[in-house]
Amino acid sequence: MERVYIIPLRKVKNVPRTIRSPKAVRLVKEFIQKHMKAEEVKIDASVNEKIWERGIQKVPPKIKVKATKEEDGIVEVTLVE
């Protein structure tokens, strides 16, 4: 199964500046677990680089990703663009 999601990261702005990017990565993982009903989520390096592109404080407001679910229930998340 393969789906494209636009994940809003606006909630990350409400946490302290020094933990915004790590929180955004966790938020992406939680979003995919909830929507794809998966237990294990693997985030590609391109998604991680996009979140960390402007540093730890300035997270993008949203990110467009493609989630692919394998037969064994593992979901791989890659960047769309």
C-alpha cells in the first residue's frame, strides 16, 4: 500500500526552540503510525534532512511524504518532490 500525506508540523512551534526538530521527527513517526496502522516506521534520510534543513529551531510548517507499507507491516517514509 502506498499513500501520499501532507503532515502539518505547526504544533512543533509550541515547544521550546532547542527541541523543535527532534519533536518534528517524532511527530512524523506518530502521524504515520496512526494513519497507516503500523507498528514500525522507518524514516528516510531525505525526510530527516528536510526537517533539519534550517536548523533545530526553524522547522517547516508542513512536509509532503510518501508512505509505503510492506507485507510485514513495516512502513517506509520518503520525501515527495
